[in-house]
Amino acid sequence: MQVQIVGRIDLMGEDVHGLRIGQRVGVPWLANTCGRCPYCRAGHENLCDQPTFTGYSVDGGYAEACLANARFIVPLDDTSDAASLAPLLCAGLIGYRALKMVADARSIGIYGFGAAAHIIAQIAVAQQRHVFAVTRPGDKATQKYALELGATWAGDSDQLLPEELDAALIFAPDGSLVPRALRAVRKGGCVVCAGIHMSQIPALDYEDLWGERILRSVANMTRTDAAEFMLRIHDMPVLTRTTIYALSDANLALDDLRAGRLTGAAVLVP
């Protein structure tokens, strides 16, 4: 929530170019990088040794105004609803980076069908991939929503999937899903852990990893990811599902998120 901000530029520094007062922009999770470490110099700014993050190490969106680095903000469509754009800047971008890691996969399992997953599922379906949505046991409402978005199958995390997957993306912060996802992908398949935090991953049986299966993580995003993502979804029928809260109800939004009462993304509006 506080890490995905949509607003308009009120003031600009003297050295800012390519932007204008009044322009609609987004402030993503990655707020700034050092530009000097080996990762930055190699084009992997998402792995920067001294990054700052919106709403974590620098002030975020729990306010009516914020200060942002012009080099990292993202120009946005001026005609779309601001609330519908906000989830694209964190959930959408992280999900897009995860999806890029399995670019050749035709069948993809998505574990945890929340803010990121509901965006990425639509992109994958538009790319004519087969999406298998894996949710908390008994979450029929989310499963129904996944099917409405074009998923081939939707079911509980303790169910066997109907076929082997080429890849799996784990958005839920539940480490116990990792061995399950590894068992669900074919030999040579890839499992991507796409969350910032995850509970402890249980001990793995080597048989689950064997067969040249790949287990990897996503760390943040880059400005290149943002430019590619915004261009890619411009002509795709991607709709974000949001629940709107007043800024003063931020704690209520967090409670609903923790309790699993949200489908899609929560957005705070000042």
C-alpha cells in the first residue's frame, strides 16, 4: 500500500528533465540506488548494496504528499483511474519480473492469488499461457475469481494439480509451499519465490529438487522492468481489482490483508 504511490508532480528540482509540473507519475518500491556498487555498474540495480525503498527506508505514501527521486519515478497514463494504477507499481512490477524469469513456460502455477498474482495471471493468459491458481484451502471466492480471469484451473494448496507445470510463481509468504511447488513442476522446471518475506522453508527432499529443477528468488525491480512493463500492458486487457480505503483507515486495510479478506489489492486514498 504505502509502497505504491500515484500522484501528480507539484514541484521539481532544477536538474530534473523529461518531466513536467502536473504530470501523473508513480513512485515504485525501489526509491534510489547508489549507482556505484558492482551490481549497479553491471545493470543489476535491483541488487544494489545501498538501496532505499519507498515506505521502508524513506517516507512512503501514508501522506498527502511525498518527495521522490525523479530518476526512479514512473510516468503513468493520465486517463486511467489513479486507484487502478497504484497496484501496478509494486505488485505488478514484482510480478512482472517474476514472470520474466519463466519466459518460456507455457503452464504456470501461481501460489497465492493476491495483488501481484491477479495482475500477472491476466498477462500470462493474454500471452496464451495456461495458469493454475493455487490458493488457501477452501478459498472458493478467490478460486472463482481466478477462473473468471482466465485461469485453466484453480484449487487448494493441499490438492494435487491436474498436470505437471513448466514453472511456478510463489507470491504467498508461506515457505511450506516451496517443496509443494517443486513437486508440481516438471524436470527442468523453475520455481520462483516472488515475495519480500517468507516463512521458514521446510527441509527439502533432494528428490524434489533433482531433475535439474531450479529454485530462485526475485529481489526488487529495475527501472528497465518498469519501462517494459508499462509498455507491455498498454495494449493488454489488464484490469486491477482494488478495495479502496480512506487514508485514515490504513490499519483496517492491513487487518483485512492479514486476515485474507481482500481479493486483489488494497489502495489508500487521501
